[in-house]
Amino acid sequence: MYETPGLEIFSTLIYLVLIFASLIISVMGSVVLLAFLTRRSIDVKEEIIYNRNVGLALVLGSFIWTIGQLCISSMKPIMNVWYSTFATGFTLKSGLSFTVGILGSLLNALIIGGLAVFLSLKILMVINKDINEWEEIKQGNIAVAVVISITVVVAGIFFNSIISYIVTNIFSF
């Protein structure tokens, strides 16, 4: 398939490393974002592990899914460039360009994912002014957690459809 021997295996390994990096970024970014949104009034570890708060776990899972999906979607255009550029040979300039593109696209996805989660929750909380969603989740109200989680996932699906376009235009090779 490729002119350079071993490029397919090497590309697969790079893609797996990037998926693992996306997983780490989405988990860490989600925990930080949750701490920011709750103003650290909820101890995530205590609530999920010791108090077995299913609602908070559901909300955290929706954050992780949203940011992870955006990270994966931002890597696709970069990997397409990888396949087309490195099939003919590897140069230092193209390698640096690829590295900067990957780091930039992951940072871009983290920022857009964080904004998608933040804005969707702010809109939901403005609509429901008289409900303290975080306090309800802390008390174990799973219905509120489901509404927040679905709101975050829908925002993630919307931004997922445009992330490739944004990455392609920002990081043109």
C-alpha cells in the first residue's frame, strides 16, 4: 500500500500512541473541568469512590467522552497528512510539522471540548436558574445528572462535526 517499507506498521503505532494520549488528555481535562465548574465544592474521588455517586460518575463520563471524541476527530486530518506526506519519505521538516500539528490539534480539541462542555452547562444552568445542579448531583439526584450528561454529549456531537474542519484550516500543511 505504501512505498516506504514498514510505514503502515509505524503509522499504526503512532495512531495508537495518539489515541492513548487522547485518552489521558480527555480524562485529565475532564477532572480539571469538573473541579472548575463545581468550584471545588465536590470532591470527585470521594463522591465517586467512597459515596458511590452514580450521577457524578455519569457526568464525568460524559465530559470524558466529549473531550475524547473531539481529540480523536482532531487527529484524523493530521493522520491523513501523515499518510500522504510520509509515504514518499521522511524529512526533519515534515516530522516537525507533523509533531506541531498533532500537539496543536490535541490542544485545540481540549480547548474546544472544554468550551463545548462549559457553554452547554452554562446555558442549561441559565435556563434552570432556581436549581443548583451540582448540589442536586452531590445529593445523588440521578435525573439531574442524566440531563447534564445528555446536554454535554449533544454539545460534543455538534462540535465533533466541525472539529476536523477547524483543524484542517488552522494547521494547513
